[in-house]
Amino acid sequence: MKIVSRDQWFEVKQLSDGIRLIHEPYIRPFYRCNLWHIQGRDKDLLLDSGSGLVSLREQLPWITERPLVAVASHCHFDHIAGHHEFAERLVHPAEADILAAPDGENDLSRAFVGDDMFEAHPDCPLCYAEYRVKAAPATGMIEEGDVLDLGNRVLQVLHTPGHSPGGISLYEAATETLFSGDIIYDGPLIEDAYHSNLDDYARSLQRLRELPIRTVHGGHFGSFSGEHLRTMIDEWQRSHG
């Protein structure tokens, strides 16, 4: 398999309104997590931290030049394996045990990490038998109704279980922007993980459908409009009776 240098591992795209998309382009799209860096006046927020194969702090030193809080949308390996690099780590209580003690089963890495996941490896080839998500115990909990105040912008925490029990989304009412994690994105959804729940999934999607949303930044694949979100939710509801 192709080997790429670590300084090529991340790609950063500057979006509007102080939002950056960070991703790992040599991980195939289905497995490739979107890391959302949201800049505020007083502090920044990083939603999810990727595979952990290459250090975010080393390759993107600007990421810790200002105070930053790392938030887990949920605790599957592709979203939390870089969390140990950050001092402030927030998670929903329902998945705090996974963040504190990932074991390959509870974070899904044992089931998914393999050659199918990669277009290339960083520097030296990855030994899958040695892949581990490092423990990153939460320094705080976030629950439904909490707000994350970055100074000039406020993100509301929505508990959106279904894909996993501690799944959260972040909603910025001022811009009608939703950071949806893995409850919904513009690609094939995972509804059958060991702790997924279809009843919770249905309730979470219906709740999102009723919010005034203009833009959605999901946990995977490209961003999309609120109109497309509502269309996808309607299709999901029809297909699930």
C-alpha cells in the first residue's frame, strides 16, 4: 500500500464563519471522519478528533494556539482517537466509559480497522494488531440543553441517540447551523452497531426535522442544506415504516 508522509496526512478546508473542516484524505470516505474546528472569540471547539494515526497537535500546531475544548459527538474510534491530545474533553455521560477505557470492542475499532479503510498509510505501515485508541477520560460531561459558549457564538447541545446512546449534535441557532455527528450525514447511515437503537434513531431524526436548520455539517461526507436534511429524514421515516 502507498505510504505518505505525516505532513500530508491531514487536509484542512476553511469554510465560512470561522469553521474549518479537518479530515484525513487517505482514509476512504465511508470511514473518514469530519473533524469540525469552530473558532470563537474566547476559545475554540473541536468536534471529534479522527483516527489518531497521526498527531493533530504536531501536524496542525495552530489548533492549540488558543484555548480549545475537544467534544466527542460519540465514542466510536474514528471520532475520538485523537482526544487524548487535548486537555479539555467533553462527552455525553452515556458514553463516558468508552472515552475513558476504549477496548477495541466498545469503540468498534476491532471490527473496522483494516486495509479496506485506507488509500494509504502514514509513514510506516500500520500494524493493525497494534492499533489502539488511547484512553482520554472526560474532564466534563455535556447533556441535553447545555450550551457551549465560545464568546461570540453559542452552540446548544442536543442529545441525539440512535446511532449510539451518547450521540450528541451541536446547534448554533444564530446561524441555523447543525453539527450532526453520526445521527445523520449524506451517506449510508449505521443503524446496527452493538448499541444502536432504532426507536431512539426515529425520535432523534424527528426532532432534527422540526428545527430551523439552514446548513448541516455531518460526521462523514459533505455538508448539505436543511432542505436536503428534511428530505433525507422523510425518506428514512418512509423506509422504516
